Amino acid sequence: MPTIENVSQLYETGNKKFFAASVTEDGSFGEKEYHEGLMEVAIEFKSETTEINADDNVSFIRLNTQITGEGTVKFAVLPFQVYSKFFDVIEDKNGAIVIKSNGKSKEVAFGYYSSVGDGSESMFTMYRAVFSLPSLSSMSFDGKTIRNLTLNVKVYPYNYINADDQEEKVTYTILNSKINSDIWVDVQDEIYIPDSTIGA
């Protein structure tokens, strides 16, 4: 198990290397694709706590709801292939982008990297997210590129099998190039799943 260093005095700068992968109906992930143009990620996570009284103890039992997130992701540019991964859109025979109205919301895994003050990188991965179409006033079309685009996103828990072979839920993970140096190279090409066997 890697040693956790004291990172309380370290700072993070910038967002980069945005990536996304489709979530299939069986819960597996499609191809992890990297894209340029990420400007800002702002997501707040929350979980509500219910306290149950017993034995004259106001918090004898504490029950927490699952952690969910909600916020925005802002891009300088968003190519059509990324846009179509998030939304039910197609390109018609004339090359027009068609926003369909009868489709189910697409679920995707997505993430990004940040630079840490010690020279390392951190990779953040959200496992099950749904993006909302932006308002038309916030975007302009240039061929197949949508510019300076802010997307609303909701993040939900994802089910996986942990090291004890039990079903568990994860909302997001953080991997660091120094702390997790033994697996860092091997987790770049696919969506990292907690407790998975790496490099096999």
C-alpha cells in the first residue's frame, strides 16, 4: 500500500487533460478519450446525515445518504465527437448537427488532471455523470466546434466490486503521480476502477 504523504501545504494549479468515456447499460466503460479545451470544473458534492436517537444518545446511529455532485464544466472548445458523447445528437446526411428530443440522457465517466505544487499530477475521475444541454445563448457554432461552452452536470455513485468481493459504491477517485507512482502509467488508457487489478 502506498505511503500517504503530507500534502496539506501543497497547492493545485490549472485543469487540463479532460477525458471522457461512455457508460454502457451493463455498467462497463467505453473508450477513454482525451480532449483539449478544458477551462474550469466546479462541482459540489453532498451527502445528508440522518441521526437516530437511542439510549439517551442523540446520535446513536448515523445514516448517510450516497454522495452526489452537481456543478459545471467549462470548455474553450468542444469538438462534435465529445458533444455527441454527452448528448443525444447526430449529424445528418447534410452535415447538420441534429439535437434529438426523444432520447435517454447519456451517462458518461469523465475526469481531468491538475498540477500539484510538488511537481506531481492528480487525476480526478467521476464515474457516472449526466450533462445537461446548455442554453443557446451561451454558444456559437463554428463548423463542428462549439466555443466557450459551460455545461451543467450531475454526478452519481457507481457500483463496483471491492477487494473483499462485495458490491460498493464510488462517486469519484483521486490518483496522484507520486503517491500512486507504481500504477500511474498503467491507469492512463482506461477508466480506473477502485480495487481493480492493475497491469495484469
